[in-house]
Amino acid sequence: EVQLLESGGGLVQPGGSLRLSCVGSGFTFSSYAMSWVRQAPGKGLVWVSIIGGSRNITYSADSVKGRFTISRDNSKNTLYLQMDSLRAEDTAVYYCARGHSGSPRFNFLDNWGQGTLVTVSS
Amino acid sequence: DIQMTQSPSSLSASIGDRVTITCRASSSVDTYLNWYQQKPGKAPKLLIYAASTLQSGVPSRFSGSGSGADFTLTISSLQPEDFATYYCQQSFSSPGTFGQGTRLEIK
């Protein structure tokens, strides 16, 4: 059974940093692209960033470029999202999701974690 | 970025009804269009990918169609567990933008 478990969320002040982690199990982690998707309270889904299975290709939404960095450690079956220069509008539940293939292109999300809440507030 | 627009934004229907949700892309996404279901407090769940392919384990009352820029999700006979919010998402180009969602409520 595919499982994705996020951690690292919490309360952070504007301008601060946070690193989210997502541990995958039940599948060959390195064979799949992985994404972060966020959802602000009461709002819709917003795709944040994706990284290929071999971690050499990444894409990010314009709203987070230069502030968020997606990475992965395939030896630890772990996906990361380093979030810097956080803003109030980054407040959301952050979901880790598995792509259906190793390529970061043309990818749909076939398994999701339960999400971790990030709150940016003073 | 490709913009995705769903209609309606909300919908009230009864058990057994046939329901259709539409999704329009601001430019062609070929058939790189996916549908997700989300229930309150839960993670989204993949229903349909590549416009019309049912994800494993999803009931056959769900179906998808379309290509290019216009797509539909149809539920042939609503069941109690289908009341949720539905999102389309294009995976033709990055970022893989989502529609704003369609909230399906019990009438």
C-alpha cells in the first residue's frame, strides 16, 4: 500500500523559514515524480512544485519561485520543501503527492498524503 | 500559465440524479486533464486521468470526456458518498493548474 506521511508544519512568523518533509513507503520512491500542492483555509488546490524521480528536473509555481525549493533524498524515501521568506498568503495545508511516473511532465497525482498545516502569522 | 475554469462553482442535487461538471482550459491541454474528489478535512483523491480513464477502484458511475480545451465529469447516478468538492487539473504544462472547484451538495 502506498503511503505518504508529511511533517514539519507549524506556526512561523512572516519572513521566517520552514522545511516540510514527506516520507514515502509501499513503492519504489525513486521511480516517481513527487509534488507539493497547497490549500489555503476554505480555498481550492494550488500546485506548488514538482521534482522528477531522478531529481534532476524541477518546476515551481511563479508565486513561490525564489522562495521555495523542492528536493528529494531517494536513499531516505523522502521529499522536502524548503520554504523561505514566508508570507501570510503561504498559510495553507501542504500536501505531498505522488506522480504517476518518474517524469515531472504530463503528470497526474495518484496518491496523496494527509497534509501538514503551515501558518504564517506574527 | 494555463487557466482552468470549472462550472458551476456549486451544485445541489439529489440521490440518483445525473450530474455534469464542466472544465474549460484557457488553451488546449490535449487530453492531459485529470479530475479529483475531495471531502471535507481529507486529501484529494484521483478519479479520472487523461480526460477519460477511470482510476483503479473508482466506481463506474464516474466518467470523463473531452479534449483540447473543453471537458466534462459526469456522475450517472449520485450516491450519498459522492457529495464532495471536485477539481479538474491540467497536466499539459507546468504549473499543473487546478480549477477552482465545484462543490456538490445534497438538495
